[in-house]
Amino acid sequence: MRTGFVSSDLASGDARVPDHTGLSKEAINRDFPILSRKINGKRLVYLDSAATTQKPQCVIDRIESYYASQNANVHRGLHTLAEEATSAFEATRDKIASFIGGVRREEIIYTRNATEAINLVAQSWGRKHIRENDRIVITRMEHHANLVPWLVLAEETGAELEYIPVDSQGRLILDNISNIIDSRTKIVALTQMSNVLGTINPVDEIIEVAHRRNAMVLIDGAQSVPHLPVDVKALDVDFMAFSAHKMLGPTGIGILYGRESLLDRMEPLIYGGEMISEVRYDSADWAELPWKFEAGTPNIAGAIGFAPALDYLNSTGMDKIREHEIELTEHALDRLAGLKFIRIYGPTSSEQRGGIISFVDSEIHPHDLAQFLDASGIAVRAGHHCAQPLMGLLGVNSTARASFYIYNTKDDIDELVSALRDARRYFIND
Ligand code: 7TS
């Protein structure tokens, strides 16, 4: 067994849980094997966690142990393996329900990712409740995942798609919010944290206004749930979507939280096995929540591997993770401000933003910059970040983006800053 892990009980489906509570360098190196990899002969500095996060050893081990010793399909077998797989698969659902504020397990739907969770709401809830001349409100900073499904729904139904504007610092402009969220508004869908600007939106305020108008609210939590303590009950939100892979978990598993009373009245989106209670040659009845929305064999390894990721986040503490990221963001904003050739987007105050920093160099294209940084072992993303309309609003085609997580350190940021200086010397003899 690796040092730092308490004993595991694989038969009961419990994962190996790291016994540290800090973010020491030793813990990071021990728990995230990929971070000891060299890229182009240099230490890997991973600054692309907004795209996907790295996985701790306990997650990797759990996926391996599931396939090595418990592999079976869920909900249908009476043999030992099937029972173990089902119990571990459903145990993750309970962990997720408690992670986001102690909701009911019936309210947690497994999807492939946040994108699918949002599509489920747009297509199942949306097609039933949205009519011509109704209003759907989103913001001008949405990821395509929370824009395109509403664009399509508006086109299909004849509803109006209205946008909450964004100011020059990348914050929502809420002055006119009572007119934007009007009596025709049926749903407001917005991100809690922008994947480009890092902005943390005051979703509680918006939920209150929406509910006064009897409109539903969907929060895109893809960037917030991994980085902030999020309590869907305290927020009183109707739907929330997020992805395991952005919070130390495996790819291919996402979550839709939905209020039980709403999910109960929604039609399934995908039909087939697993989601029925009884099928006849001329009709069928649907299964209870949450399985009504989970047709076909699910991502069993993904769900089971997500449990130790949640344990890891819980044992570290979401408050502590937020504090750590504020510290990193302040350090990065301070150091980057010293580079006169770098322009940063998003709020200047670290309290209003998460650990995502988009920037451009005045002379070097973001793609060239990202390639140059890669040669130094530094992974950043460059592009439109699946937010093309927002890029237009910022007046750029693309940006470079550094994003932080639990395993990043101030050294990582210092290496980025130093490599950005080197890039100037390399490209323009600055
Ligand atoms: N919403 C936001 C705010 C996101 O940042 C992303 C992914 C999604 C939804 C979609 O998540 P998925 O798991 O369904 O793909 N964001 C990014 C990114 O910024 N770079 O790569 C993926």
C-alpha cells in the first residue's frame, strides 16, 4: 500500500482515502503521480484544470480495483459482483447528494458530463414548459454548453433568448435585472463561475429575482462546484449541472441535480433498459427517480471512481481549497501585473473570481504562447474556451488561460511568469 492512504475495504466498495488534510508539496507529489512527469525535459506545471483536473492516486486505484475485482453490470444481477458494483455505484450518488448540501439521492442524476445535464433540462423540462414568446434568460459569459441548448430551444419554440450583459471587468451588470428577468421568463440559466473570466457570479441574488417571477433557475456549476463550497439547498436553486472530471474524478460522468418535484414531472430524454418499471407490447411505465433518466448501462467505473475524488475534496475541505485558490490568484494577478505586455481579463479582485486567468500578450498569438510554454513544461489552454460570443465581446479571437487547483503552488505561477518573459525574448527580442 502507498504511504498516506488509510486501509481500504474494497469488498464494501469503500475507496482508499488519503489521510492528509493539507496541501503540502509532499502530499501533492505523493497523491498526483502525473505531476512528477517531465514534459520536454521540464517539470510539468499543469495550469489547465478548468479544462480537466488531474486525478489523485486514490481515484486511479479505485477504477483499477473495480475492474480487477468487482466488474459487473449494475441493478440487474443477483450475484456478488453485481451487488458490489451496484452498491458502490449507488454509494457515490449518496456522497454527491451530501457534497452539494445534503439533497435527496432521488435528485442526483448521472449523466455523461455537465453538457449532457444542461441538455437534459433544456430538452425535457424546456420542451414541456417553454412556449412562443416566453423568455429564456442566460448571460453573455456562458460556455457553449449553457448557450447552444437554449439557442436551439428558443428556435424550436419561438421563445426569446435574452442575455444578462457583462461589464468591462467581466462582471454581470445587474442594474436592469428586473426588466431582463420579466414576467414572461420561464427559466434563467447561468454559470456560477466563468471558465474564461474566472468571475464568480452572485447567483443567490439572481435566483431570488427569478423566483419572484416564478421562473426556474439552472446553475452551470462546472467551474464552481469543484472550487467553492456549494450548497444547492441554501441557494434554493432548481437545477445544477457539473462534471466529475473537473473535480479530480474520471471523465465521462456528470451530474444533474434537480428539485424532486420538477424531475418527477419531467419526461425521460433517452428510452430503453434501466429506466423502466414495466414494459408491455403496447405501453411502458418509467422507473422511479433517479433511474428514470438513466437509460442503458451507465458509466459504472466513472461513478465508482468519483467517490474517492469526493472523499479527497472533503478531507481537504472546500473552504481550504477556496482559500488556497484565492492565495494563488492574488499571487498570479500581482506577478502578471508586473508584465506590461500582458493584458488580463476578468475582475481585479480575487474575492470576485476563481483561479482562472485569461490573458493575452500584446504581440504574441495565444497559440504560439501556449506552444512556447509547453516547451518549458507549462500546460495552459489557448483558444476561445468554448465561449466564442464572449471572445467577440472582449474583442479577441482567443486568449491564453491559466487555471489552478488544489495541487498548484506559487512556484508554478512564478515559472509561468518567467516563461512569459522568455517568450518575449524568443519571439520579439524584447
Ligand atoms: N460549463 C462551463 C462553465 C465549463 O467551463 C465547461 C467546460 C462546461 C460547462 C462543459 O463541461 P463538460 O464536462 O460537459 O465538457 N469547460 C472547459 C474549458 O473551459 N476548457 O475545456 C472545457
